[in-house]
Amino acid sequence: MTWQERLRELDAMLADGRMTAAQHLRERDEVLAEASGVDPVRSSTAPFARTAGGVSGQETPVVAAPGRVPGEPEPRRAAQFHGQEVFAAGKAGRGRVVVGVLLMGVVLTAGGWWFVQRSTSEAPPVPAVAAAPTVASLPALPGTPSPNDGVLTVDRAVELRLLARQEGDILRGHGVHRFHFRGSTSGSTGYALIVIEATPEATGLTEDMRDHLRRTGYLDDVSVGGTVSQTKSSAASTVSRVTYTSGHVTVRVGVSRGAGSDQRLLSAELADVLSVVRERFPTS
């Protein structure tokens, strides 16, 4: 096993908790010292040399490098480094590169994991998307249901006179070609509910439908549930409507009675049915 492989093994053991930081530091220093040509353990059985002149007869212990005869000039020895000194200079530079790369890899991996975990845990919740309206999801209206209930094309609605011709042009101009319809009759009161899903071109559809009613004689009337109703009276009937936006749909609720009907009663009937419709399609 090369010294580089041994260093990687030591780093792995430290990361796995199989050795303490002190053990890791000691063994790493030993590996680097061996790689730089320094014997990490000095001999305790070195020969002795006499003092100068041999007068005293005392002997002084001399540490001899392995393989060298005592008395020979001691060759210049490579410096031995410890701890952070191993990153300084000399032959241990290669150890610095290997250890540095390994440590940097551990730091980057841990940092990346932390960032991903933090981003995942702190990601804002995705808002719920309202389900698209269906005929079954439209609230029931008072009285006898209309035989025309369902999804109608704009052309068919104009043909049945559920929409004015100009209203059909407005819807087509906004890219709308079909919508949900529900109608009913209760005594002398007729009810109609239109739910139009928005398209990318449908910006401002609600206001355009209100403007059409104003141009054709409907007057802004009393506020019904926070939304101004629009009412038109003729020799045949009185019609009161509320048009509003709910999320991505335009909703219109209408109530009609025969000519001469009590306007206050008509407004009350509109308010009652509007409160039911808003439970399914709240005002935006």
C-alpha cells in the first residue's frame, strides 16, 4: 500500500468514526514522516563515543542513523514536521495536496448535502390548484332544472337565446368557445348560472361582459353580497344579474321575473342563489 493510499484509508477511518482525531493526527504524521525519508522512531541502542581527548573516560551517547558507522560525518537529515507544519514545504508537499484534496472533497460533499436538505426543507409549499368546474360541480338552482343544462358551445347558446349575439362575439373574441350552463324555473322566477373557464386571451372578460350589459340598458343596481348587481326592466320582464371573477373563471348569476315584479323581492332571490353559488365559486 502506498503512503497516499494509507492517508486515504486514515481519512476514511476518521470520517467513519473508527479512530479519534488524535489517533488520526499521530498516524498521519508517521505516514508522512516515512514518506519523506525520516525514521519516526530513534534507536535506543546507539553506540558510544569518547569525549574529546578521551581524558575523562566518560562516554556520551550518540544517535546514529541506521546503516551509518559511528564517527562518520552525519549526513544532512530531512526535517521532520508535525501537525500543521506538514503543510509547509519540502517533500511533504505531495502529502499536502493529497490530504487537502481529500478534506476539500469531504467538506464540499457535506456542504452540498446540507444545502440540498435545507433547500428541500425550506421550499415553500406548492399552492393547490382549484379543480376545473364540471357540470356536476355546479350548485343546484331552485325549482325545475333546465333541459339545456350542461356544457354548451357559444354558437348553441346564442341559438337557444341563452346568450345575446353580442355576448357570443365577446366570448369568441376572448378565445372562449364553450362554457358551463345551469338554469331552472321556480314559480314565476327563472334562474340562470354561467361559468366560463378563462383562457390566456380571457383577461378582462368579466368587465367586458359587465360593459355589454350597461350598453344594452342594464343599470348598476344595489350591492348583492359585496358585488353590484345590474338590472334591466322591460314590458315583458325584469332581469337582475351579477357578474364576477372567481380564480380562473368568470361567473354570472341571473334572476328574472315577469313585468311589474317587486324589485326588492327579485334582489332577495338573487342574493339567496348567489350565496349558494359563491360556496363553490368564491369571489376573487
